[in-house]
Amino acid sequence: MSYIFIIICFLYGLCAVYFAKKNDYTMLCFFLVAVLFQNIIVICFSNTVSSIWITIFSLVKEVMLYFAVFLYIFRRKKITGGKKTIILSLVLVIIFVENLIVTDTSFSASVISLRQCIIPFLGITIGKNLYIDDKKVIKLLKFIVHCSIFLAIFGLFELIILGDEFWIKLGYAQYMYVKQGTLSSQLFKGVTRNFYTWDFRNIPIRRIVSITADPLATAHLIFIGFAIIFSGCVNSFINKSFTKKNPNQYFVYMILLFMCSFLSLSKAIFVFMAITFAVIAYYKKIFPPKLVKYGAVIGGVLILLYILRGIQDMTVATATSNHVVGLINGFQHSSFLGKGLGTAGVMTAKIANNSITTAESYVGTYVQQIGYIGFAITLIYFINVYKQLLVNWKKYRNRYTILAIALFLGIIFEMFFSESSVSVMGTCIYFIFIGIATKDKIYK
């Protein structure tokens, strides 16, 4: 069986090289297919292969994206961007390298932290440099919707009929042990604890997981399909006449995806929904802009009150307090140049077997590792991306830009309070589409 898996890895790698050379929308389709089926394939072979091969298989899709960027720069033989952008980028690279070398943790932990830290930059860079036009964007968005529907349908089947017994029989416990050394006794009902949520009166409630075996990745991948249809990028109505519109199959898909997004039981997705509704309502003028603004302010105040309540509960280990404490600790325990990659975050702590003070907040773990200067440069980078989206909205008034703005604001907010908000499996495609939306070519 191990030889079969090695052959699969080899063929998978060849396909990745082929699509990296193409660097078009088919590469993203291949990337999404890899995201959907990667974990289920590895779980099936976890009894016969070593952790090294599992790591190699998991990294292929990511290496493909880096290779695509390298080939693009090599072919163009120049780096796009103004002098200020290039200088700031070089400073940020130096900070990353310095914190990769000067750190108190192991090299493997620091590399894993570096991998997560640069996912947003990788995704946006891929989107900006992708060979894609307006017609291919429509094909890509429809493909994403179909992937979301597949995840939703299989997720409902797994949640209602298969249950945890499916993963136990498949060898999930062995997979977790090979992947990160998790013992069977550390699992809950034979699966990892993130298959459940304890946010409702501390009672474990099962989430929708689907074929990815990653409930948070599934939640984000299902939600982006809903957001694509809801924003009008894929039309959910057909025109029977000039005055009447009838729902088509995409309207049914939208309802299904909304329901399954809710079944993810993720607070981040619930906030994402609210932000997406507000952004689309504002830019499409579904409601009066002033009403949307006031509603957003009220919603923001309610969220702030919820966060303040979490701060008051810091002595109690609640989910909210963990996220807030992680954010605050990140800034408190940082420095101008950072404490080193691998010194914060849940995953790196498991690999390095270290106790950590900063976790559950991507921004918190990020700023502790790369410092205040690196965080400030990153902030400037994201502000410039947002300005590009606003410029394209004023220029083209296109629904793609509305979707990108909604995804951008939602993911930025989520990054402050969730460490798992940024992942290759779940949200890399978000950053890629944000990068695509900054291109003038897709609006012609």
C-alpha cells in the first residue's frame, strides 16, 4: 500500500508542476480539488505510510502555488510595484528571515509558523499574477460554487447518517497520531475536539465536517459558495420578462449553502455572514446606505460588548476569553523586531512541545512572532490592497469587487480573533480571489 501512495504522490506532483506552469484558472480548480480530497486520501493510507510522506502529500498543492509565483517572476524578469512597495516588501522579508533564524523554538516549528504567516501574501500574489480574464472568472466562480455544494451535500450525509463511526472505521485516530502525535485517549468520541462545539451552554454539539475532515476549512469553503451566489456573481434568477424574475437552480443552492454554513456552528462564519450582508446591502443599495451604516455601527457595538464580556471572563477558560487573551498577549509579549517564528500559536506549540501564552488569535500570534515593525508594514500592505479594491469599485461598479470587499473585511476581522482563520485549506482561496479582484483585466 505504501508503494501505491508513493506513486500517487509522484503523479500528484507532476500534475502540480503542469498546472503551476499554466498559472490560470485551471490551476485553482486543481488546487480546490486537492483541498477537498487531500485529507480523506491521507486518512485511508495513514496505516501504511510514514509522517514524512503525509507531510509531502499535504504540501504539494501549496508548493504548486509558490512555484507558479516563481515561474511568473522568472518569465517577466521583473517585480511589479512601486519603489515604496518593493522597499517595504524587502524589509518585511528581512524581518521574516531574522525571526526564522533567531528564535527560541525548533526549526520545524518556526518553518510551520512562517508557512502560516505568509499565506495571505501568497494568496493575494497568486490572484494578482494569475492569467485570467472575465470569462474565466465566471467559470472559476461556478466551479467554486459546485465544490461548495458537494461539500454541503456530503457534509449533511456525514452529519446525519455516517457520524463519528465513519471516521473511526476509516482510521482517523491513526491519521492524527501519524500527523501530529495525538493519542487515541486525547480524542473525543474517536475524533478531534474541533468536530464539536462547546459554545452553547458547554454542551458538545456536532458540527458539519464533510469530506475535508476539517470542520473549519469546510465552513469557509461552503460559505464562499453562498457568498458568490448571494453577491450576484453567479445569478440565482432568470429573466422571464422585463418585469418578472424566476429563481433558478442557483437559488436552491444558495439556500442549501446558507443552511450548511449555519450548521458549521462557527462564530467566525456567523460574523462573516453579517459583514457580507452589510457590505452587499450597502454597495448594491438594497437598503438606504445610511440605514446600513447605522446598522453596522450598532452591530459593531454589540460585537464590542461581547468582546468586553470576554475580557471580563478572562479568569474563566471560555472560547471568547481565549480569543481575546490571545490577541492581547500577542501585543504584550512582542517587541519591535519580534520574538521569533514558532514562539506563538497552537499548532507550533504542539510540534515544539512548548507551553505558550499567545494562541487563538492570528493577529496576536503574528505580531508576537514578527514584531511591531513587521505588523505595521503588513497593515500598510492590506490597506493598499483595500484601496485597490475601492478604486476598481469606483471605476467598474462590478459585483466581483463587492464580493472581494466583503471577503476582505470579513477575513480581516476574523484574523483578530481566530488563529485558524488563515489556512491553505480554508481561506487561501479567499485571498486568491481578493488578489484577482484587484486586476483590471477581469472587468473588461
